[in-house]
Amino acid sequence: MSRDQRNRSRTRVASTFTCGHCHASIPLVAAGTRHRNHCPQCLRSRHLDNTPGDRAADCSSLMEPLCIAVRGDGEWLIVHRCSGCGELDLNRTSGDDNPLLLVRLAVRPIAQPPFPLDRLAQL
């Protein structure tokens, strides 16, 4: 066996990552996506990609989930904002995402509207 073959056998591909916010160990494989890009427990992400899966972003800051966007076909997307550079990004939800946190994000505009609710009475 050559030295290159031995080194290749020692090289391991990561199968998990640690969430930068809640520190949970997260598997890279997830239902509904080819590129795991957020923690299913706290829905935080890390700014790693310029395009899905390329891992070419220089920022590497944590990304906070802001709200839910819905595609025309009904698929939910998590809108993340980078805490380092402020970039907004859309990430597909995964089959193992925390459903309570997803619903909390979805109702946030109703529960915490960007205007005083008493103004509705004036309409």
C-alpha cells in the first residue's frame, strides 16, 4: 500500500457538525435537502455558501432565522440574516426541523406586527 493510499484511508468526511448557537451535534444528511445548512433544533445557520453547497462565503458568522417565506408550490423557506455582514438568505426547511419553531417564525408578523395594532381600528 502506497503512502497516498494510506493517507486517503485516514481522511474522513465529516458526517455531523456542531451548531454554533445551541451546540447540538447535527447530522449532515437531512430529509428534503441535499445541502444541510441549518440546525434543526434552533434553526440557526452559518454563513458558509454564496450559492447552495459551494461553501465559498468568507463571512462564516451565525445567521439568525427571521421569518418564513412560502414558495408558489407551498414549500416553506427560512429567511436568515447574517449577524456579521447582514446578508439575507433563503434556506429550504428540512424534514427534521423543529415544527414549533417553524410555526413561531410563521406567525411572528401577526404576533408582533411592525405597526401599533390600535391603528387598525382607525381604518
